[in-house]
Amino acid sequence: MDGECLIYFIYYMWFHEQDILLHNIIDVNNIHGYVLPHASTKYTGKIISHTLQFKPSKMFKHIYILYYPSQKDPNINGKYYHEFYVPFKSLKYVIKKYWKIHDVEFIGVNVSLLNNIKIIPNSLVVVSADFSHRLPLQKAIKLENKAAHALMFRYLDSPFMKVVDDVRTFELLYKIIPENWGLQWIGRTRSPGVKGVGYLSFFIKSNSVKRIPDGIFITAYDSKMNSRECLGEWFSHSKLYSKTIENELKNKVIKLGEKDSRLTGGRNIHLPIKYYSVTYLYREKHNLKIIRGWHGIKYNAFYLPNVLLEHTFDNGQWIKNTDIKWFQKDEFDVSDTLSKLNEKSGIYDKNSNIELYYSNYVCHKYT
């Protein structure tokens, strides 16, 4: 293999345009950045495509990419670390081809060399991160679920950060972004094999709630990231959302979480409630396909977007405790989820309407 072919092979090994394919572009007004994986797009192209279909509404001219190299020297043609290169090339391709934006400057921030920076206003901030490495599927899923929530609550000294590659990028992220910015989990997949690598993606977004929601759900978490209670309220023309209703629901959820811990079957009552999340829900138009991680689904009962990220494969099949490999497929089949919702509600009415709700997820520290 001559030098030119070797260079092409190295670049292709980490990024190829054919791995990135966006079917929809959805403008979101409070996105200020992303958490994206940095493994080869052969394995991460689908989750990167899934995440970048959500386009920031705001204008920007600069993108900061925070990364922590796993190697001493750049491993792509002696110039780039793959932790920077994969999100850089993916974003550059999507911005030009799909977002139709030009003249964007990319600024790489090697976190092993910097522990603080000042970002230019109205920039995007991107964290390069992978998750669990070479763990059995069932163990990886449990740890990643807890790590995802811990990251959103800025609980970076939690024991679950061991599956985050690399938590030091998030430490820098939370130094440089405003307090009213946070993470919202939006995507999940996994590499092939019995002991693969986990890939999770997030929005970096402001926590402003600019629209009156059609529903809210509040979830209480303890110090070990166990969800202890979750309750919701739906609104209509005769019952409009108010901050008073939200506060009353929050107090009820926390009290029940401390007293009964329904979601753990009464376990972990000795652990204090440390955090709670508020998910603001907005009803979608009819006849849309569900987007895993973005949509909650109502069908007699209701599942939040995070529930599908925690419990389903890419193809929509629910994860069973006997599964040992990740099932990957582009199309999300909702039938398994509808069956679960029937079981949850105890209503088996095939004529029930399917309602989708997109969400704005806001995290709070309780104590």
C-alpha cells in the first residue's frame, strides 16, 4: 500500500460520508451543542445522524469540540486525535450538506492540556465522549442508564462516571457553560459483539420553557440514581399549566419517593432523594413516526422519552434480561412498546389513538 492509499485508508477507517444520512431536519430553539461519540462512523454514523437531525435555530459561526485523547500522539496521519476528528468531520459534513450553513470555524479543545477556556458568545459547544467499553450488555446498560442521568444532574463524582470516556471533558463543559444550560439525553446505540462499546448522545441546551406545555412529568432520583417516583399531569383548555401545579406535583413526587419508593418496589428508602427532573411535553402533529429519545408515547398509558432510551434497542424491541447482543436497525418498530403500554394500563383496546409528545427535559438538585 503506497503512502497516498494508506492516508486514505486511515481517514476512511474513522469517517466516511456514506455513514452519515439524515432523513429529517428538526429546528430546536434552545440547542447550544451536543455530546457525540468519537468511534468510527462505521459504528456511530447512525447515532450521529439521529442526533444532528436536530438543528439549532440560533445563528453561530464557531464550534468548540472538547475532547480528551486516549493516546499520547495524534493517531490519524500524525495530525488529529480520533476523539476530535470523528465529531469534527461529521459536523462539518452535516452543516454544509444538510443545514446549508457555511463559513463555520471549528476550535478543538484538548482537555488534557486545558482546564478552562472562554467561549465566544453564540457558539456551539460539542463534547466528544464514548461510554462503556467491553462490558456485558446487561451490566453496561444498567451502568450507562445511571451515568446518563448523573451527567444530566452534573453529578460528576458519582461512581457511574467510570463508564464515561472521558468524564474530564464534562468537568470542563460545566465550567464554561451557563448554569441554566444542561444536557438532554437524545440517543443510544452500541457496537456489535457480546462485549461492545456504548454510544450515547445528548443535546446541550438552555433550560428555558417558552411554550405552555401539554403535559409535565416529574421524576425523583436518589443519591445512587435510582428513580423512586414519577407522576404526571396533563393539561387542556379547561386545565392550563401553571407553576403552582408544577410545584405541587414536585412536592408530591418527592414525598412519595421518600415514603414509598414505588418504582423500586419499596427498596432504597434509606437513600435520600437528591435530584428531580421535570419533563415538559408538547403534543406532535398526527401521522408522524416516533423518534426514539425525542418522543414520549401515549397509548392508554404513557412512556417518557428516557424510558425508550433505557429499555429499547434501535429497532424498537424491548431489552430482555436474557439479551447479550445489541440489535441494530434503522427503523423503530413501535409494536413492542404498544404491547408494554397495554400491559401498563390494563387496557387492551387496539382502536386507541397513538399520541406522540416531544419534550424539554430540565434537571434540578433537591438537596
